Amino acid sequence: WEAYHTGIVRTGGEVFGITEIEFVVAFIHFVTAAVGPDVWKTPVLQLPGVLPGDGVLDLREVCICIQLVAALVLSALSVKYVLATVADARTAMVACARALPIFVLAGVTALWPLLVSDKQHGAPALLAACALFTRIASEIVLVHMTLEQYPKWQLALPLLPVVFLAGLLGLLDTALGGVALWAYAVFCVVDAAAYVVDSVQEISAHLGVSLYRIKPRID
């Protein structure tokens, strides 16, 4: 979204960037495989009466807090960079409106485990969220390269707040509601897969390369 408006793709700073983030993720998986998932339940901070629940903050929750703070800071910097490049207030409003799909997805996925039963609906909800993220990320990459209009209409994302509201009302707790949620998740996956294939084909055409075969080099 930032690169779409500024024309600059930022992959990190001089010390910490995309590669270092991948190292951190790989290290988390390595620790989990070597020691076991219970290591993330290790108590780190105990503040009874201050922290919610039993007043204990474990290692998993500390990592989540660090990730949340980092994501908020990076998001704020992206907004700052975009607003610094726009010419007037109207252009700034258009730029903010283009970020609406990202805010909808981030907001619902953040509120879902807090307000809806994540134990019962966690798998299809996570599957739908991952598919929607793939769809939006692919679209942003495509429009940045081809300078097409963003965002494009899609049915899956507007249905997400409706599904979230159904979860708040308890409509997903029934057998029919569970089937509907899984159906929505499958629909999101199919929609994302179809868009990714279409995006790859458009990018290949944009770059003038063959997608499914290697052409012989002509010297």
C-alpha cells in the first residue's frame, strides 16, 4: 500500500529487514521443535491485579506484545510516508480509503479470538484470514507493478464482517453455522488461489516472460 503511493518499496532498515524477520520466524519454529510448545507457556512477568486473568504474562504473550507494537510502529510509519507524498487533503483521503481492506482484515482477525470462540471456530477462521491476506497481498503487488486501480472489487472480504457479526451473535455455534463458516473459508481459499494464478499470469505478460516453459536462448 505504501509503495503503491510512494513508488518506493521498503523491505526494512539497515540492520533489520525481511531476511532478519525470516530468521526470527525460523528460530521460533526451531525452538518449538527442539524443546516443545510448552516452552512458550513459561511465565515471564507476574503482576497480580494489574494484568488480566491470573496476572501472569507468559513468553508467548510477551512475543505477541512485541509483534503487536512492532506492527503498529511500522504501520504508523507507512501512513506517515504516504501522507508526506500526497499533494492535498482529497488525495490523502483517497489513499486512506485504499487502506480500508487492510484495516478490515486486520481488525476482524485481531478481534476474532477476543470476542468469538477461537477454540470452536479457530481453524476455518484462520484459514479464511490467511486466504484473504494472500488475496490482498497479491493484489497490492500486482497493482504496484502494473499501476492498475486499487483496490478491486472482491466478494470474500465484504463478507468477513458479516461472518464476524454472526460469530458475535452465536449463529456459528450451531452445526449449520459451522458448515457455513467452513464454506466461507473454502470460498476464500478458492478466490485467493484464482486471483494468485491470474496475477502470476498478468505479471508474466507484463515482464514478457513465459510462465510454463523455458524458451531457448537465441544468441
